[in-house]
Amino acid sequence: MLDALTEKLARIVKTMRGQARLTEANMQEMLREVRVALLEADVALPVVRELLAQIKEKALGAEVVGSLTPGQALVGLVHRELTAIMGGDLPPAARELNLATQPPAVILLAGLQGAGKTTTAAKLAKWLIEKRRKKVLTVSTDVYRPAAIEQLKAVTAQAGAEFFPAAAREQPLAIAQRALDHARRHFFDVLIVDTAGRLAIDEAMMQEVAALEAALRPIETLFVVDAMLGQDAVNSARAFAERLPLTGVILTKLDGDARGGAALSVRYVTGKPIKFVGVAEKITGLEPFDPERMAGRILGMGDIVALVEAVKRSIDIAAAEKLAKRMQAGERFDLNDFRAQLVQMRRMGGLGGLLQNLPAALAQAAGRVNEQDAERQLRRLQGIIDAMTPQERARPDIIKASRKRRIAAGAGVSVQEVNRLLSQFEQMQAMMKQMKKGGLPKLMRGLSAIKGFPTGLPRK
């Protein structure tokens, strides 16, 4: 997100050292850098002008307090203004999904073809089921692309929601009304309506979506837009906002957007809050939008909250605690335990997705890790252990030369790789013994010291 802005602000922090306050003179170069970076990031010109005006008005003459440098103070101010312009000035309730109506609550998704409406419908259904414990029904009114109906059916099943069937020969309004009637009779909490899109805005599409909105009276009418479209996202947002009573925006493909201007511009143009962002292709890749956290990511401060949440989703906390108690009780750490740790590390998956939530300096250092190589090494280590007998896993000390040759043949690796795994296991076993002395922090410090172990952590 806004990589150029992140780098330029970092340079400004360095160049403004030693000055006691923010003045017109020392701010002029900084504001020029911010302006260029925002425009390069496809932020709409009116948004750039307003943001810079707000920064200049609040920054001039501001004292630099405590240990902050003028550059750091300025970055803090930019962070606050970015947060506000993306919706941070709104009360939290205004940014949340509103379901306060007689069930079923109807959610209408509108947007151009290719924006990701169908996938977003399933992701939203998954989120409602898991986070709000709702019974969800989805329906597609895209009769122009029969494949779209089948796609929604497939991804709805993945989400664990129910799908209302439709035929390509039916009228969109008739399909939606039948789905609403079905949702009422079968006591669904939420009905998500996926509308038809076009490659570009046209009057027929607008009239159709407007007719659906008027007939269904949805509690939420959400504009789904591809964050990678840049300035085109702003133009389509403006057209939909003029024709529909939008209640919010969902930005998709945010993980693939190096420029990120849409996150700033769409909220400004529509006047509506960004309620969700699509951050991955997986069915769970939908997050509520948090302006403050997004501003932190834009400025290279990282999104540690998102990082922690991703780790919690991937790690079996109960299993980790059980292992820790066993080690503290003096039980032996065997190859079954070692394999379980490898599985946990592989489950983390998508290291690149985690790294983008780190503060910029850490992400840059960690980015030198070859994610594919680390994953390949983890697979090979797991394969070697899988080639062992239950007895060998429980008692690694019995694995001598003949057993090593058999394991290597079974795993399709060399005997040297089996020896390397056993060496890494012995070091891990020694680290586990440290849990009684120094606890988990000492264990984690030791992990990256294990020679050749693919922790994904850069070593000095």
C-alpha cells in the first residue's frame, strides 16, 4: 500500500532532524514529496488538495514535544489526517454492517464486472456466519452470465451458507423477490443479493440495480470496487453513488494493490464508509475496514493487530499450550512433537501476506527470506519424518545407519538430509529443555540459531 509515500516520508524523517518546530520553510519540501507520492498512488486530486491543506493548517508552528523529531511529528500528523479522510472521523457504529431490521436483512452488492462481487458475497456470508452467527442465504440476479450463477453456488457452499437457485431465462427482479420470499418463509437472518455487472457503466445496468434496490429496500447497499483500478475506481464510485443510496463500500484485491489510492479516494468521493476490505483469495479473506490501522500500513508503521489475528487463526493455541505444559513437566520431546511444529509452521502459509503487516523496516528485512524455499524445506522435513516408523518417531535414538538408509529411500532424499534433520531435532530438543529455565521467550530466541532450520526468520 502506497509504497512510494512510505519511502518518501521515511526520508523526510531523516532530513528534518535537529529542528525545534515545524515551519513553512522546512515543511515545503515535505509537502511536495507527499503530494507527488499521493498522485503517483492514484489518489484523486481533490483528496490530495484537502489532505495537504489540513496537514499544513495543523502543522505550522506546532512544537515538537518530547523526543520526537519534526519529521516524526509530521508523520504522526499525516497519520491522523489519513485516518480521518478514510472514515476515522465517523463513529464506529457508522462503519459497521447494519443488520438492525426485521429479518431477513437484505444486503445488495453492486459494482462493475470483475470487481469481485460474487466472491465477496460468499466471503461476506462466511463472515456473517462466523462472526455474527447468522443464517445466510445468497442469490444471483446476473442472468446475463449463467456461469456467474454457478460460481456463486460453488463459493456459497464453501462459505457454509445456503444458495437460492435461479435460471438464466428469469428476470432479475423476479428472482430477487422469490429469494426474499423464500428467506422470510425459512427464517433466514440475512439475504445477500449479487447483482449483474458490466465492463463499463451503462444506463441499462444502472436502471436494473436501481429497480432491485427500490423493490427489495435493502438495509445495506454496498458498492464493491477493485482497489487496483486506481482512478477508474473513483469514477465508477461517483457514478454508483449518484444513482443508488449507498450505505458503504467494500474494497477488493487490496493485497494486490501497490498504489492504494482507491482506499483514500473512494471514501471521499462517495461520502460513505469503507466497511470491508478483501485481502486474500481465500473464502476467509475479508476484514472489517479500520481507518487507523490502514493509515498505519500506508505510512509503514505496520498493522500488528492484523498480524496477530492472522497468527491466531493459523496456530492451534490449545496444542501449543499442551506441549508447553508437557515440556515444563519434564516429558521428552520426540519426533512426533517435532512434526507437529512443522505442520504448525506450514499452516501459517502465505508468509508474504503476513510480512505486509509488519512495520516497513522489519518487512524489508524479512522480505529477503525466500518463502518458496522455506516452504519446500518444511515439506522435505515433514516427508522424512513421515517415512519413519512410530517406534522411530517416539525413540529417535534408535535410528542408526541402516534405518537412516531406509528412511532416506522412503522419503526420496539423501542420508545426509536425514542426518541434518536429526541434528536439527536434537537442537530443538535441547531448546525445549530450556522452557523450564527461561520459558517461551528463551525458546524462541534459540529457534533462529538452529543451523539450517527454515524458521523464515532472517539471521545475522
